[in-house]
Amino acid sequence: MSSLSSTAAAAVSFEQSTPQDEAIALARLLETSTAILRQGVDLVENGLTSDDQLTTHSNYIPGSTIGKHLRHAKDHFTLLLDAVSQPTPHVLNYDKRARNTPMESSRTAARDSLNDCIAQLHKVVPNAKWSGPITLHAVTPFPQVMETTFGRELWFAGLHAIHHWSMVRVIAGELGIKMEESFGFAPSTLVHKASKPKM
């Protein structure tokens, strides 16, 4: 069983508990976020065989490459973690991302960047508050400002990454790359599968 699948299985009993213990909730999100990012690390270490596979454009998703999706997903975690590492008030803008970074074209850079993000998660999350306030700036395409919390945005970053992993899975399929079974599936899907009785 993959680390993300085992995390989902553990979540079956956790989702029943009320009221939610914020420390446990953050620990679970940290575990899930780490597992999601480690899927990216595993892909570049064990799935890809050349740097060129990071930059090969998809025939089905115009403009998409594996490298771009890895970078984009990782950026959301990094932007969130950087925002809450600054003095209050915490302001977050997911649209302020770097593009054409080394991790988009180098397996070594991608691995290192994803591992750095995992290390940052383990440094920041244990000291954060689930309900810690964040002001989110977004363009939808109209400028929007809304209030949110650290817990909600950490959950979103993981779900957002899964969305991009599913597109990575499509491109990998085009390239004949074998994927780990749970790669690209939403945690809720894995929880549902884990909760179903075995036949």
C-alpha cells in the first residue's frame, strides 16, 4: 500500500471524530501533504528516465508538461508556507509564482525543490494554527480579497496538487511511464476506496 493510500485509510476513522482537534487535524494535513509531494519525488527519482520527459508537451493538454505541473503544484505549498512565516497580518497571493524554473527541466532540481518544500512543511506546520487568519488576494479575473485560514489553505494546496498530479498522469501515459497506483487520485477518493469492504 502506498503512503498516500495508507494515509487515506487512517483518515476513515479520523473523519468520524467530532469536535475536530486542531493539532490532530494539522498533523493529518501535514501527513497528507507530505505524502502527496513525495509522490512527485518518487516520480522524478524512479518514474522518469530523462530530463527531456519533464519538458515534453502533452498532445492532450495543450501547453502542459510534467515539469510545469510539478512546479505549479509545489509553488502553492511554498507560497502558503512563506506567507505564514512572515509577521502578521498574513497575506497570500497564489498568482505570484515563478515560472521557467530549473525544476521544470531538471530531475535533480525537481527532486531537490520538492524535498525542500517537504522540509519547509515539517518546519512550519507544527508551529502554525489551524484557524490562523490569512488574507487571500486572487484574480478571478477580477481582483478579489477574502479571508481564509491556514488549515483551509493547506487542505487546498494538497487538493490542488492532486489535480495537477492527475494531469501529470495523463502526460506520463503518453510517454509510456508507469505510475504508482494512487498517483493523481483525490484523498477523498482514496478514503472512499479504503472504507469499502474487501470482496
